[in-house]
Amino acid sequence: MSPFDLQTPCALLDLPRLRRNIEAMSSRARDLGVDLRPHLKTAKCLEAGRMATSGHTGAIAVSTLREAEFFFTGGFQDILYAVSVVPGKLQRAAALLTKGADLTLILDSAETARSVAESGRELGVVFPVLLEVDCDGERAGIKPDSPELIEAGRALARGGAELQGVMTHAGASYDCRGDEELAAMAEQERAAAVMAAERLREAGLPCPVVSVGSTPTATFAERLDGVTELRAGAYMFQDLFQAGLGVCSEGDIALSVLTTVISRRPERGWLITDAGALALSKDRSTAALPDDELYGVVCDAHTCAPIDELRVVGVNQEHGMVGAPAGSEIDWDRFPIGTQLRVLPNHACMTAAAYDRYQVIDEDRAPVAIWERCNRW
Amino acid sequence: MSPFDLQTPCALLDLPRLRRNIEAMSSRARDLGVDLRPHLKTAKCLEAGRMATSGHTGAIAVSTLREAEFFFTGGFQDILYAVSVVPGKLQRAAALLTKGADLTLILDSAETARSVAESGRELGVVFPVLLEVDCDGERAGIKPDSPELIEAGRALARGGAELQGVMTHAGASYDCRGDEELAAMAEQERAAAVMAAERLREAGLPCPVVSVGSTPTATFAERLDGVTELRAGAYMFQDLFQAGLGVCSEGDIALSVLTTVISRRPERGWLITDAGALALSKDRSTAALPDDELYGVVCDAHTCAPIDELRVVGVNQEHGMVGAPAGSEIDWDRFPIGTQLRVLPNHACMTAAAYDRYQVIDEDRAPVAIWERCNRW
């Protein structure tokens, strides 16, 4: 009933699944002939970062300057801060460069390129920069065929900054359905990055780095000609959304939330647990997929096998309502108050962010380590 | 353009608004003739707790044992842990009692009542307990007319525990629309708690405490006869959902997220900011209201006045997409990259949880203090 002697809710990280996910992506990068730059925005922990870079160059990507500081202090050297930088963050970035980090920034406008180069000159550093390219219209980036790409590249060539190449992220892969669409999106991502790189080179600008990636496109890419490095992060933990996309199976999901039944409401058809909105996040990514997993799939705490299609059907701040599908009934005798359960998350990046550490468990589901996370900004 | 010399995203707490919200609820409790027990699940900070208890008994409610430990260490004595306790949490609760805290637990079944009393006897403590009553079918609690209420009360009368009364929370107030429905829900909440208390007393059991509350019912209750204390928490910060319910106005919202424009996509109609899903949460509470505020209302960073009906229309982990309403256009000249903006949140409890501190600002919008939060479990 309570296999874990842990206060709930807490985040469990299944080490064998993590290892398997990391090895699979590591092999893919090798097979595709590109360097792997794991994105640590999901895991945000040193141990997972070391495991994910093993056998590769040691390069990583991060989503906040706080992560950059954390991983540099933890021994990582080659760090891409993969969110558009703004003038107000350059002093903090310069401090990392001065301490010896190989920190690379990204930006997506000639306006920002000029201010980064100017700040570099003022601060007495040279900011390495990748230009962010928009391959799918989903978020940030310069269109690969835009005159602004060359203008931004040239603005970086006047001291204070150094153009190192281009990067893109096909966020639209999350809207793809089926292997063929995902493979086509991977090709679209590749083609946009390569086109941008070729245009910069034709303009006489340097472009040694051509960086692409998202977990779905990294999983389904058929070729990466012209690309030098692959970035992905969600693959380490996987989640219900990735499983719904076909990127992994539910049995690959390495992150789960351990929770306890705190109340039972047979007249409502609910077990109530102590994993609510703060413990799971309010992410409902799977609502966009054919199989909507509501706020999460409920599993046996020991084996992590899904139980009778139970789902977290609603959340309040510290309460999670667990229900059975329409037409079926919870096996009430099996779940007295105090029963531990596990919940697989919609979106590992959001759920993991609720915790400052992972309880790492091994093949026997025994806690073997505590790994600290780097949260916030 | 950048009135605050702060790294973004960060949480701003407007001290004049906080004071005004606290004074309003404080007066309401006095007018209704009940004690106020502020719920600190939203603020999770000592300074806001001290302000909210000023002029009252000093009693507070919390949503995690970690909060109970944090507030006890910070000088609070009378603490209600207002989520159903389970056997696995009793040792931690007992440790607080042993240190001298007046910690009260809640539970909602005869089964848990028996195990709490048994644990109390084993651990050599007496657990003070309120029975949780279900007034609206929304979450946990024993129905006020159920035989289990008396059974649970009697299970607490055999040593190791002490029945102190009843509590209920009308979560269904969040589904009410209009002042009349809210006032009726407040009466339903009051009546359920009072009925449960009377039944316990008729059965010869003690019931000195009759505790009710939610921010909407506390705001709209017309009378609280038979009630001894009022619990509410969201009122301190307020949020877009409370404003949509009619509990407050947008100008009362004390919590906002300070963010920076990091990219501009005129062809998509977006400013992109560094306040994404982690900085704002994925809470979409206002989707259930007539005015859906999407992921938040975008305001001038200095004045906190809403700008041209701009909303956060989409979020990725570290990116917030800001758009204008259909048929209108962003005033692009006003928002170069680097511009600071503020975002009012859907749900303050969820947004505040992303931060480990508040940047407290005064009448002149000058940062005057940093207040630490107690997150996690």
C-alpha cells in the first residue's frame, strides 16, 4: 500500500527508464552523424546532464541564465542559453564568460544584434551568438529567407560579438500527428536551418554551427545533412504528451509523482489524493490529442503500471481528484486512505518544475539517490 | 521602458494593494462577528501573514506541513493544516506539537479518525482535530447529515486526539455567477457547518470551533450566525478570476509578473516576452468566465494599467506570446525589445508558486523589500 517511505507529493525519477531514454537519443545523434547538445530545461539537474552528455562533446543547452550559472558551477563548460537574450541580461551573461564559461547566446533581430555587440564592446567581452531562425511560425526567430538575417549577422561582425551560426526549434512538431507528419516537420526544421546557414555564408559571414531540434523531430528525422548539432530535452523524462505523439510509450516515462489517497468519495466516484495543481501543474497538453489523459494517468506506486484506466480528473491547489472512466467503478477495497499511487504527467517540464529534487529509484523501485534541481530565473 | 532594475521574470507584490485587500477582509470578519483565520496557501510568506493576522487572534491556516513548519518557526502559534491528514504525515505533525505549536489537523472519515487517535496514543501526543464537512459536493468532507460524522467524532474521543469542531470550504463558490448566487453559496456553506456542529453537540460531543470560508463566500456572506471563524486566502493578492467573479476589481490585484519583451513578430501579431508557462503557470481559470483573459492581462510596467486589451495569448516554457484582440494591432513603436511589461495572473496561488520571493513595491512602484516564500511540501 505504501512502498515508499517518503513524504508525498514528491517527484520520482526512474533511473533505468532515464538511462534507456538517454541511450536511445544518444544513438540517434550518432546514427544521424551530428553532435548531441542535450537541453537541460526539463531535467535541470547535474546528474542527468552528465548522463546525457556522456559519449558526446559535453555541450548542453539551457533555458535560463540561472541554469547556465548552475551547470557551469557544476562543471559544464559549453552552454547554449537557448532563449532570446535581452540587453538587461547581458551583464549576467558577461560575468559567466569572464569566469571562463563558453556561453553562447541567441537572438532574432538586427536590433538586438546591434545592442549585444555594443554591450560586448562596453563590457570588454565577446559574446558568441547563434541567430535564431523561424522554421515554422510558431514562436521566435528570423525567417531563413529574410534580409534581416544578413543584417543581424553583419551587426555581430563589428566587435563585441561573434557570429557562430544558426539555430532553430520546430515547436510545431507538437501539432503534428503521425510519423509521416513528424518526419516532414523534421525535414522542414533541417531545411530552414541549412538555408539560413547557406545565406549567411554566401554573404561572407561565418556559420560553423547549424543547430536544430525538438524531441519529436529528433526522434523522427530521417537525415540531418548540413546540420552540425541536435538539441532535445524532453526525451530524457518523456511524458504522456510525447507518448500520445508516438515519440515513446507510457512505459518509457521516467518522471512520476508519488501521491497518497487522503479522502474517498464513493458518491462522487473519486479518490482524493495529495497531488493537486501545484504537484502536477495545470498542464493539459494531452487535451489536444485523440487520447486525452486529463491531469495524468494513475499508476500502481510499486510497479508504475497504469491502474484500470484511472485518471486525475480534476485538481485544486493541494487536492487531486482520481476517477474511473464513464461506466466503470473504482475498486474501493483496493484504495484505503493512506494508499500510495503514482501519476504520470502530461508534460514533464511543467511537472518537474514543482520540485526542488528528484527521488531517484532503481530497478527494484528502491530510492538510491536524491538529485537537486535548479529552478527559477 | 524598463522602470525596474530587476532580472525578469519576477513576482512583484504591490504593498498598497495588499494592505487594502487585507484591511477589507479584516473589516468584513469584524462586521460579521467572527474571528479571521487567514489562509496563507497563496501568500506563503511571513510578512503577509503578520499583516493579515494583525488585529485578530494570530490564527492562520496552511495547505502543507512545510508551511506549518515555516510559519511556526516564523513565530505563528495557532495553525490549522487545512488538508486531510493521512497516517504517513502524523509523525511530522506530532513533531510540531511537541515543539509547542497549536497545530490542528482536519480529516473526513471515521477510518482516518481512528488511525489519527491511535497514532496520537502511540506517539504520546493529543492531535487537535476539526472534522471536514462537505457543503457542496465539490471536494472532500463528510456530509453534514451523515452518520459517519458522529462516528468520526466518537473515534476521536478515546484519547490520542481531541475533537475541536468542524470546518468546511465552499469550493463551489468558484462556479457561482453573480452576487446573489455567491451570497446563497455563502449561506449554504454556513448552514452545512452549523448543522454538522449541532449534530455533534446533540450527540454529546464537543464542537467549540465552526470554521468556514473561501474568498468569494467570505466576500458575499450576509450573516455567519453559529460560525466562529472565517478562513480565506486568495483575497490578499486577488487575481483575474476573483475580478471576473466580482470579488474585486482588476485594480485590486496585488500580484503581477514583471517580464521583458525578448522578440517581436509583427507578421504573427505577437510580442514575445520572457514570462512563459513556468513564470505564469498554465492556469486558465478565466476560461470559465464570460471574459476569458487567456494567460493574463498585459499592463504597463510602471503604472500597472492594462494596455490596449493586450493579453498573453499563448505560452511555452520560457516564452509568453502577447497579442492584441482580433481586429486591432499592437502599437509596435511602443514596445521595442527590452521593454518591461507586467502581467496580471489568472490565479494568484498558481502563479506565486513559481517564485521563491516577492519583490515588494510601494506607492511609487519602488522596490522596498524582498519577502521570501515557502514552497513545496
